[in-house]
Amino acid sequence: MIPINRKIDRRRVLRGMLGGTAVTVALPFLDCFLNTNGTALADGQALPVCFGTWFWGLGMNPGRWEPPTAGKITEFGPELAGLTPYKDKVNVYSGTKVILDGRPMITHFTGDWAVLTGTTPREERVILPSVDQLIADVIGTKTRFRSLEVTSTGNAVHSYSRRAGAAVNPAEVSPAALYTRIFGPDFKDPNAADFKPDPQIMARQSVLTAVMAQRDDLSKTLGAADKARLEEYFTSLRQIEQQLELELQKPAPLAACSSPAKPQDMVLGSEIESVKGNHKLFAQILAHALACNQTRVINVTFNDATSSLRKQGSSMTHHVYTHEESIDPQLGYQPNVTAFIMNISSGLGDMVAALDSVKEGDGTLLDRMLLMASTDTGYAKVHSLDDIPLITAGRAGGKVKTGLHVVAKGDPSTRLGLTVQQAVGVPINSWGTDSMQTSKTFTEVMA
Amino acid sequence: MTNTSKPSGKGKYLRRLALCGAIAALGFAGAAAPALADGDAAGQVAMRRLTQDQYKQIVMDVFGPTVTLGGRFEPDMRDAGLLAVGAAQVSVTASGFEQYDLMARSIASQVVDPEHRSLLIPCKPASDKAPDDACAKAFLGKVGRLLFRRPLTQHELDAQVAAANAATVKTSDFYNGIGLALAGLMEAPEFLFRQERVEPDPDHAGQYRLDAYSKATRLSFLLWNAAPDPELLASAESGEINTASGLKKQVDRLMASPRLENGVRAFFADMLAFDGFSTLAKDTTLYPKFTSQVLRDAQEQTMRTIVDHVMVENADYRDLFTTRKTYMTPLLASIYKVQVQFPDGVLNPWVPYEYPEGAQVAGILTQASFVGLHSHPGRSSATIRGKALRNIVLCQKVPDPPGNVNFNLVQDTNNPNFKTARQRLEAHRTAATCAGCHKIMDPVGLAMENFDTIGGFRTTENGAPIDASGELDAVKFTDVPGMGKAVHDNASTSACIVNRVYSFGTGHAPNKSESQWISSTLATDFKESGYKYLALVKDIATSDVFYRAAPPQTGALDTPSKLASTGSQEVQK
């Protein structure tokens, strides 16, 4: 057993061992050991908390998704039936709203970004970071990927994650490409017996250091806006440097870590069966990525806000149906729209199932996860910003109580954004701007 | 309908000859740039991320066509109607950097491999296994100048050589070392971003202009959508480009080059939002003719139509919305339902085609690239098409729909009383909350209803005849050629293209002073030229305003974390 309190400079060790040639070495676990049952690190620290967003477009039908009563969930509304197996592991938040403060209601844009950034956009450009990135800045700095974004729609811009700036973090559209990115040649299996540091990695570090060295010279001539964009570039560069740094280290073993099966190349696009199939594959790969500590923040788009979901052979999309389909007088809702909603709900169930399927000690990955599911509208038929369905899954490592239906009675949706940030450890006590600003978490769910 | 033209087969050479002839015959475009008084227009310089096409073009120009790209690009962003303007708003995300890193290393490894190194690296190291300062400096200095679009400073070159040497030592491989250093150059912000630099303008006291290299770069991307070639860089290095004659010489040279077609295609692909094709999907059960080849053919058809029209024919830009001349492939002819004679034994041949007089077409507006791109996956959309025409061709912004509007009665395709889109949309235009915007989109969009969601020609919808009448800004028409004529005659059509070409070149929407110059000078010149596109481009390229810059604005750094600070940072317990 190597004494873990002894300071060892890993890079110096590796450099010394390499001596210009690649060697295969079995290195000690420098950073952390798991305890014997795999539920915590050897020093007693819990396995790290993880966070995710799960976005779907076009909301749900009012009155058909909420559990019938506040407090402990005994059953869901019919449109969240896909979550029934996990009713003790999720929370539902009803009654929140997005407040416009006199700004234009940009359909299928205002609602999604107001929930995720805490600010009602003034125009079709958002400069504030989404909640996942605020969280990634706190919990995502020690992993290979600060965050991972995917979309099941086949369109990389269908991402609801962004850093400060005008563009979203592009989403991976292909499960096969995501697999290769995470579990391809650059993946270092934390449970592998041998570890072979690659001198090419150190060579690449030298080159990136030279790029980074230009930072100060470059920013001298720029205005404030361009400086901010350059800073984002260098933040991204640092992410690559960190990846290289981690690839030179023997990762700590993780009992629950294993590579998923490599997926085939799939048909991409907005046809619903294709979307469901790709989403399931994404869910499995992301669960493995979290279990293997490749990232601690994930962002999943099931369908975009102006949902282009469609059924093969139909001339109508989900979005078009929301505006053009009549309400069935017998059913009381739009049947085709609701069929898409049921698919979405089932997709959320698939995501939760994937997280819950990874066993870690006596629990599952879902126990240390907090997944926040949100959408752009309360009732798509009329573009309502009231009562936007919000759901969380997971206990954030014990920081969140689950199995609860919280009724907010018209509070801004930012209460959930603040709650999840505090739950995963972001040091913040208020969030949002103007009427969306709040300092009230959902105390009912805070453990 | 008949095939009135014979198959194209004369080859690229004749095509280029015709193009050059057209350029030589330009009218006013060679005239001196309009005189400017102090205080005249000047825009803010931009830091623009290379677009996907620009990146690909530079790689091909610098390393040749045998070096291939791996990986994917970050999505470009559209602002003020153009990706070229959105490029000045975006940065590089973490996942985007991963991809740039992958691509740069893939490209660099090909450049230094045994197959390419003798051609692309101008020297041989003393040893393949050890650093070689002289050779690394020769290679990195040469390639760095092309990639950064200016010479590297001594400090930059020394740093690159040091990085190459360090990488060589770690891997005992000289070529690997300079390959990684090359990858570093291609990941550097100086390559990925076109960062323009300004200097005091000696001809206008107190004002600024782009420095010579930034000027050369702005010109080259405007005309070729590519980085400056060695001759243009030499013109910047000598300062020749800062003289009126020197600039004119370079503009004439670039415009006489066959590469001008690349610039024309790039501009129109941007303006017509062809990036949307990368994710365009149609329901293949309903439209089995729709394939990925149709997607490619649709774009190429419009590009060929435009290139022939504005370059080879040097015709009135506005005629693009009325012309009956185009090109066909067998797939397109099948979709449009036209009879075309194709040559035997040629795979997917392109054949020039002219619709007969009276045909129900409106130039590029009724081509699959427009009506198909602006439709739902399974059906056409008069509203989306009308909005696209307003946004793209007329540069008009249509407001978003209001919230809390019930669409219940608007469109039910199963309703036997509302068989056609016109009938369904009538509800929109008669509902007070919807009418304001729909009356500016639908009447023009409905004129394109003879074309289904993939561009297929039809005369009925659900068994009812299609009525393609409508109006555009109070000009009434009875069919789609009438709509094309209304677009042709609309003052916004010519004003829009002038604005867009200028923005494409500068990377920003014109500010007030630039707008005044555009409307008073550029638009007038364009009109006097007979609305010739190349004359417009040349007018901009030779103008003083295009290279002038507002005073540099350097300010305190607003970091992302500062911008992100919407909440207090301490938890109160």
C-alpha cells in the first residue's frame, strides 16, 4: 500500500520514467482510492456529485402531467407516466412561470432560455451562460470534459447549453461519434492494470503552451466584446490542456466504470423512432461517461423548442400539430400532440433508467446525480409561459430529497435553477435578473 | 415544356473565358471610388471566426487538394441575415476546440508525412530524429505567413520553433515536432479568427483605416472567400495596396481570376441560407424522390443559375427572380416535371434549360433550393416561404407571433372546408392578432404554392385547384411569374443586395454613417450600372469606405464570468 498522504509530483514521476521512450508501468493511485464497497473515496469523501439538463420542446398539456396532490408523489398525471418506476427518485415542480418584464415574447425561445439562464432574453441572442455551465465551472473542472452536450434531433445547434456569448455549445448528433469521442483511443480506463503514458501527449502540451503564451499580446488591441470572445477561446484551450494533463495520469479506479458497447452508425433526424433510438444510445453512453468520471455535467436535448419531431409518412410536425390540431372534444386534448408528449415522457424515463442502471455500492449513479428537465412553454398551443413543467431526477449525493411534488403558485422558474445550483455546491444565494431574480430555493426538497 | 438549350460540355476552359470576358466588359465598375469628406462613413473592425467554407478553402489553397480534413466544425451563426456577420459574434467552445484540435493534427500529420513532405516542406533536417532550427524556421515562417495572413513576428516565430523543438525532443521525430507546431498554428486564434488591425489614416487626419495586411485580407475574403494569396500579401508587405493604383491593380487581378466564382458562390450561399441544407429533412414516405442527391442538385442548380446570370451573362441582378433560364439534372427534371434531353452515358449530367415563355416559374424563388428549404418536412408552407422571402431577398424582419394566441381554428388539413393552404391561412389573416404579420407573409408565399415541399410542381392540393395570386407591398399579381416581377421591381430587392454584400465584406451590419453612404453612393452606383452584381462588388472593393475603421476601442476585459455574474456569490446560511 502506498501511503496516500505523501506528496508526489506525478508529472515529474512520469517524465522521469519516460526518459524519451514509452514504457508500460503500473502506477500507484495517486489521487484517490475507493473504499472497499465502492460508495466513496478512500479518504471518506463521497463520490462526486454530477449534474445534467434534459430539454424537450413544446411542454405538455396543462393538468395532465402534474401529480394530483402536492407533497409525496403517489401517482403522476398521465403524461408523466413514463416516470412511474422512478416516482421515489424524482421531483415534479408545477406552478412556476417565466415573467416577461415587458420584453417581447419570442416564441419557443424566451421560455427555454429564461428557465435555463435566469434572464428573460431581450432579443434573439442570449449572452448569459446557462445553469449547467455555471455548475460546470464549479464541479466540472477536474474531468476530461467540462460538460458533454448531445441532441437526438440530428442538428448540432439544438443545444440548450451555452457559455457567456452568442452561440450555443454545439451538441453531438451521432451516438457513434460521441462514443468515439469519449471511449475511443484517448480513453484511459481507470480500472486497467497497466498504464502507458504517451510521450506524444507531452509533445502536444508544449505546442499548446506556445499558443497560450500569445494571450496577452492578442488581447491588447481588442475591444471589450472581442476580448470576452478571446477569453472564451482560451477557456476552451485550457480544457484541452486539462484533457492532456489527465491523459498523462493513471486515473483512480472506479468500480462502476466500464465502456459501453460501441453503437452502430444510426440514421439521424427528427423522425420520432429515430429520435427515440438515438436518445437511448446517448443515455447509455452518457451514463457510462459519468460513471467513468469523464465528465460531471451532461446536457441532453430530446427535441428542439420548435419541435421538428414527426412520424414517418405524416406531413405534420409536432410543432405544426400544436397549432393546427383541434382539441378532441371527447378526450379534451390534441391527440397527435399528446402522442408526441408521451414519447417525450418515455424518453425522459429512458434517461433516468440509464442513470439508475449503473450500480455504485448499495445505490446507483442516479443517487449522486441531479438531472433537471425543462421545456420552453407551459402550453404550446397558445405559447403560454405559465406553469412550465419542471422535473428533477436524482438526489445530488444526498443534498436533495425526492419523491415530491412541489407547487410553486406563480413563482419564477428561477427558483429551480437556484435550487439545483445550491444542491450541487455552487456558492450562490440568488439567481436571475429583474422579476426572474430570486433568492428562494425550493426548501421542500433540500435535504 | 421543351428543352431549348443543348447539353453543357464545353468544359471549364470556355466557361472561364466567358467569365473573364464578362469582367473585362464591366461598365462603371472600374471608375474611381467615390470621394469622401472628413467625417464620412467608417465601421467598427471585426474579429471574425473563419467559417467552415473559409477554413476548408485555406487548407486546400495552402496544402493542396490531396490533404483531407477530418472532424467536424462548430456550427456557424447567422446574424443580420449573414453567417459572415455572425462570425463576428462567435468564439470557440470547448467541444469546438476539440474538433479544431483533431482537424489541425490530422491535416498537419498529412503535410509532414513522407508522401507530402518533399513537396510542402522547403528543407530537409540534418537528422530526422533531432531538432533543426533552420529547417523548422523556414517551414513555420513560410506556412505561418499564409495561415496568419501576415508574416509572423520574430517573437512568434521563435516561439513556434521552440515548440517544434520541444515536441521533437519528446518524440525523437523532427517531422512529428514540426507537424505538431503546424497544428498549433492552425489552432491559434490568429488563424481561426480574422482579427483586423487598424492604423491612423494618413489621408484623413484623426481617422483610421485597416492596416495593409487587414486590407488585403478583407479584400481577398470579399472576392474569393479565401485568404490572400502570396501576390496579395506581397502587395500588402510593400504598401502598394495602400495606393489607389495598387489597390485597383489587385482588385482587377482578383476579379479576373476564375476564383472569383468561389467568392460569388460563397456570398449567395450565405445570403440564401444554404447552411440550412446540412440538416434539411423531408418525409421520404410522402416524397420518395427526395434523396441526398436531390439536396445537392438543388443547391447546385441555384448556384449555376446565379453564376451564369451575374458573372457569365453579367445581367441585371433583379432578373434572378424572373429568369426562365436554369440548369437541370435528371433528378431535378423529374421533380419539376419538365422534359429535358440529357446526354447518354453521363452520370448525373447538368444541362442548361430554359422554361418556355409563360411557364409558372419565378427564377431562383421557385427552385427547389428556395421552396424546399423553406417548407415543413412533409408539406409546403406559404408562411415560411413568405417570411423567408421578406428576410432573405428584401432584408425585412417579420416580427415573431404574439403569445397566448389560440391557433385552433387556423389550419386543420383534415377539415373538408379548408382543402388548400390559402383557405387555411385565411383564418390567420382575418384574426386580428395574426393579421398584421400574416398579411405581409402569406400573400407572397401563397404564390409559390404550385411547388410542394421538395419543389415538385403541382396544380392542385387535396384535389382543389391552387390559386397562386397575391400581392407584395400593394403590387397585385395573379400567378408566380407575377410575383417574381413584383420582387424584381421592389425597391427593397436592390437595396437589400447592396446592404448584404457590404456586410458580407465588413462582417457587421452597417452603422448609421455607413448606411448613409450605402444609400447615397453605393445604391446609386448599383442602379446606374444596371444592377450588375459584379459592378457592385467592384465598387465596394475599390472604395475608401470599405477599408476605413472607426477609432479602435480597447476597454476593460469583460470576462465570461463577469458577464455571467447575475447572482451574489456567497451563500447565506
